[in-house]
Amino acid sequence: MTEAPKFTTLGCRLNAYESEAMKELAREAGLNDVVIVNTCAVTSEAVRKSRQEVRKLRRENPDAKVVVTGCAAQIDPDSFAQMDEVDLVVGNTEKMQPSTWTDLAGGFIGDTEVTRVNDIMSVTDTAGHLIDGFGTRSRAYVQVQNGCDHRCTFCIIPYGRGNSRSVPAGVVVEQIKRLVDKGYNEVVLTGVDLTSWGADLPSQPRLGDLVMRILRLVPDLPRLRISSIDSIEVDDNLMLAIATEPRLMPHLHLSLQHGDDLILKRMKRRHLRDDAIAFCEQARSLRPDMTFGADIIAGFPTETEAHFENSLRLVNECNLTWLHVFPYSPREGTPAARMPQVNARAIKDRAARLRAKGDHQIKHHLAQQVGVTHKILMENDRMGRTEQFTEVLFDQEQLEGSIVSARISGNTGTQLMVSGAQ
């Protein structure tokens, strides 16, 4: 008896998006009895978990072929190829090529060819992979960019994703039109370094140009959302969209990483703390209901308590609501791994303090929403999200995928609540 391919995805939203695209490619190829692990390489711990997942899936699927792909496989294919549990290693470019899956289904690779991984730095384009969204029937994700031209000292991802490359605006618009026609009420633009979109295209358009074009050419799209951005790269048109386009959701996740200028320089970031504060103030002045999320690393090499306190203060100064806190762990092959390291106990303590600060910020945000009427996109029949991406629980069933206007009646400490008929 043949079984459909099984996918396990580790890491970022882009990986999850690409797993959905791979599922479609595998289905079209007629591929069966294969387990695919889409790995992550953002930290040493992520690589360890990827290997752990490969071993677990081999034990659970002794007769299936095990294919490993993703960033960890791209960066260090030989180490995965040497694992007894692995039949084939596929690179990040190759995993999105139909020929990889048709060759695997036809038995042309996997028996004699153990790796199919090319130089990611030689890739110059990104295909606009057409999928119908994932996660819920309400929200779809569209990959508009891949790779990164920057070389932050803690980050290995450019070596797994390659240099920055963009999906042409026309391709993006056509895909979003297709998704809207299928009933999606919200589209999220995703990428590795989203604000670098367009730099490699003719006339070098900016992300704001793409956003304005989408909103102009897809008038039936109710909600457009932007995933993680680098605030120092935000262009004038994106600020204009924030100020004038209510269909652009008032929630931005910022790649800040730290709140101390010296640590930011050692990270090789391109902004200083005042740049981050100024951006948040400007964006909120243009859109008063704007909320911010942010990535912050705790315990970066050479970080002192005073440096860390600047990160804590930045949460207040930028009025951040949603914190993604990363305890620093050295990633082999990065400059930061060769810097003087912070004590592991101090890293754990600082990460915990940042998370506690984040919990406080969420509770403050939730308290402010009680009594406010929001337009809530329903992810299932009892839970949806506001324009600011805050979860809302309903005590009565709603239509999944619909946008419901409702007054917030309370909160649970982690989610908003709507009680009674609206």
C-alpha cells in the first residue's frame, strides 16, 4: 500500500509556505512513500532539532525514503548525507523545481544520487510559487522575495537562502487576484528580507511601490498584511500606504534585534536605537492604531547588563507589543560565534526578563482594547484576529473566513473576548 508524502517543517513562515508548494509539486509528480524534512538553520539548536526530527521520522517510517531539504541541508549537505537515516539531500533551490520531484517519483534520484544541492549564491531569480494559502481558509501567504544581501554577524541564513531576489510585481498581483477569487480575505506578503524587495528588478521599485500597486489593482482584497520588515529600509511609499490605506493592516513586525548602539554595531545591523524609536513614532503618528512586534536577541556576545537594559528600555520607547525573544546561541560559521560569549545562565535570565516584559506589554494592549469595536478575520468558528493581529475568542459561532465587526467585551490575559450576539 502506497502512502502520500509526509512533510515536517521546522523554522520560519517562509519554510512553511515552501512546504505547501512542495506538497503540490510532489502530488503532481505522483510521489508516494516519501518523508520530507524541511530544516531550519537559524541557530545551532535549530539544526540539532532538524537532525532529531530526521531520526524520529526514520524510526516511524522504516520503509519510506527520507528526503532532507531546507536551510540546514543547503548550508551543510554533506553532514546530512552522511546520516544513515537519510536517502536524499535537496537544496533550497532544487526543492522548488518540479524536476526534482518527478525524478524522485521516477526513481532517477535517491538510489545513486545522495545530494542535489547547487550553489545558492548563483541563483538570480525567485519563482512566484502558486499555492492556495495555508493554515486557515481565511488568510493566504504570498512569497514576494527570497534571500538576503546583508551579513549580520549572528546570522547564517544568507548562506542557506542566497542573495536577495524578488518576484516581479505583475506575478505577485496576479497571484493575489487568484487568491481573492478563491475567497481569501487577507493576504500576507512574506520574504527573508522583505524591505529589500525590488532592488534586483528593472527600475528598482521599492516595497511601498508593490504595496500601493497591489491595493490599486486588487480592489476586492479586503486586507493586506506585511510580515517582518527592516525599519531602516522602509521607503516613502510604504509610509504613504501606512498613512492613507486602511486595507493595509496596522501591525508591523520589526527586525530590531537589540536596543544598544554598540551591540547593534557588533551585530552589523544598519540602524541605531534612535532610528528604531523614530520610525515607530512616525508610523504611529500616521496610523494611531498601529501595533509593533519585534525580534530581540538576549545575550549577544559582549552584552553587558547595561547593554541589556537598553533593550528592555527600547520595548517602552518603541511601545512594542509582540516580542519574539531569542536567547543567543552561537552559530558555527558566523563572526559572532568567535566573539567573547556571555555566560549561559545570564543569557537565560535576560531572555526570561525580556519575555516577562513582553507579557506585560500584551496585557497592557489587551486592556486598552476592551470596549473597542474591531473588524475581526475569523480563522475558525470561534477565534479570529483583529487588524493588529490580536487573537479574539467568541462565545458564539462565526463563519470561518469572514470579517466580523464586533465590540471587545473583555480579555483572558492572552486573548481578547467577544460575548453575546453582535
